Amino acid sequence: MRFEVRALSPDNLIETHTVDASDAGEAGQLLKQRQLQPLSIRAAGASAGEATRMPGRGGRSFSLLLFSTELLALLEAGLSLVEAFEALLDKETSPAARAVLQSLGRDLRDGLRFSAALARQAEVFPPLYVGIVRAAEGTSDLPQALSRYIDYQTRLDMLRSKVLSAAIYPAILLIVGGAVTLFLMAYVVPRFAGVYQGSGRSLPWLSQRLLDWGQLVGQHASAAFWSLLVLTLVAAYWLRRFIQSGRWLLFLTRLPGIGERVRVIELSRLYLTTGMLLEGGIPILAALDIVGNTVSPRTREALRAARGIVSDGGTLSQGFDSSGLATPVALRLLRVGERSGQLGVMLTRSALFYEGESARWIERFAKVFEPLLMTAIGLLIGLIVILLYMPIFDLAGTLQ
């Protein structure tokens, strides 16, 4: 049987190989004989979602940031790597996390390098993490590499938390406003329709349309409820698939006024990731290969074009500029970094510059969008109430 395998080479390059083997385990062993560390294995012709990962458990229950922070503290306290894992295992209570730590400790005692042990659990430790650890092994400076990763992940989490915080209040407004509107349309309007039905009076056109809807819902309440439930479930499923596919980011980049800012946020993450890898001693081509797994499909294609320019002898600034991955500020800093030999530092500075700018834009956007959304929901609810009471206002006018 033929398998397609993504593996990490001794030079920190992510390579794709085709292997003939009886099963995934044998395919992994064949790659190891070639001094390659398998990251994922899938049958040739299978979709990416059917990839068979290398052994390892507890990916979602294992906090990589917490693990790195605790490991760094133990290494700085003077413990060896094996002793540090024994200490982490003694205090760990989560079965999933214990399984990961036990596997890592066993591999280290068997003589595997730390990066090789990490690569065997690709569903827990991404290529980005494995790459910085492997580069640190070459310089014997694992604590510094862990410190860089902790700083990198902390900055990403801070930006993510700011985006989520800005989205919480509008989401609550939408849910509450939608619930109130649904209550009015499904419960209040049908009862007003029954009151006005036998009055014999001519109603305003908009009020009549609203009451017609009320009568329809009142006559088919059960069907309306189940239809709404099915639509809600379908919409939730579609939204989940839409987010998981990564197309939501492409959609946001096409929105006027928002797309450019979303693009800058993604480029900021690209600069931060690439800068961290270069500062960690990873070669530039290997760094671009690793970064390609952390960006959206559209940016990944541009990154491949930039990598081609660099591999042909061009500079990173030329590659990013030609591929549309360089902002004016980042391009200048990249050129400075290439002249001074501090390319990683300049990429990180570019990321920090746009990170601060993005945080300020998110705050301003939330302050403007929230009252606008509240006003729109209030107008919609107010319109429904006014249309319901317009016939009463007309009747009151005729009695005077």
C-alpha cells in the first residue's frame, strides 16, 4: 500500500515523501531509517482530514503553553531534561497529559533527542514547536528557545483574547435582540392578529403584512417551530464548517473597511512566527516551510511564491514584496535587518508594531460597532411594536 508522509528532515525542512508499506506503522519505520521524523501519514489519494497521526494522545487536553512554562522553570532551576519530565509527571493529574509526558520521558530514556520525541506526537506538538526545539539542540540553548516560544504564544493569545472580548458584547446583543424579535413575531403578533381580524377595519399596509405573518405563524405554530429549529441547526453546522475550513478569514479580508485590517493582523502573525524561528537559528527556507502550516490558504500560496524567490537567490524582502506579504513599514525593517544581519529581530519588531496598531483598531471598532448594533436592534423591535399599535392609533383618532 502506498502512503504519503510529511516528515521533518535533519536540516529542519518539512518534506513530503511517498512510501510503499503494509501499514502506517511500517511507513513510519521506513522514514526513520532515512533519518526522517514522520509528522503525519495518510494513504495515497486520501484527503488531508484522513491523515494518520503518529502515536500520541491528549492533543486538546494538553496545554502546550503551560507545559513550556513549567519545563522552562525546571530547566532554569538546574534539572536535567529527564529529571524535569519526572517532576512534571509527579504533579500531573490529567490522564491525557500524563500519557504525553510518559511517552516523552520514555523516548528520552531510550536515547532519542528531545525534538525527535516531540515529533513522534505530531497531534500534540506542531512542526513549529518541533522546529525551534531542534534548532535549540544545535546551540544547546533549549531554555532560550522555550522562552521565545512562550513569548510568541503569549502575544498570540493576547491578540486572540482582544478579538474575542470585542466580539462578546455584540454576540450577546444579537442573541438577546433575536430572542426578543422572535418572541414578538411568534407570540405577540399572532394574538394581535386575532384581535384585529374581526374588527372589519382597513389596516395600514405594513401592519396588515405583519398581521398576515402573525396569522400564518399562529395557524402553523408547530411547523414554524420545527422549521426554525432545523434552520438554526443547519446554520450552526455550516458556520462551524466555515470556520474550520479557514474560509472565514478569506471572507473577512473581502469586506470593505475590515478586510485590510484583518489582512494586517494575519501578516503581523506571519512576521512574529517567522521572526521567532529565525531568531532561534532555523534557516530561512526551513522557517518559511514551517510558517506555511500556520497561515490561511491564500497567504500560504503567497508564501510559496516568496520562498521560490528566496531559494533562487533573492532576499526575503524581495520575496515578501513581490508576493504581497510586505507592508511599507515591514519592508523597510526587513531591508534594515538584511543589511545588519538581524532579520529575525526586525521581523519581530514589525509584528509588534502592527500588533499594537491592530489592538487600537479593534478597540475603536468595538466602541463604534456596539452602539450601532444596539441602535439597529432597537429600531427593528420598535418598528414591530409601532406596526402592531398603528391600528389602535387610527381608531383613537376617529373617536376624537
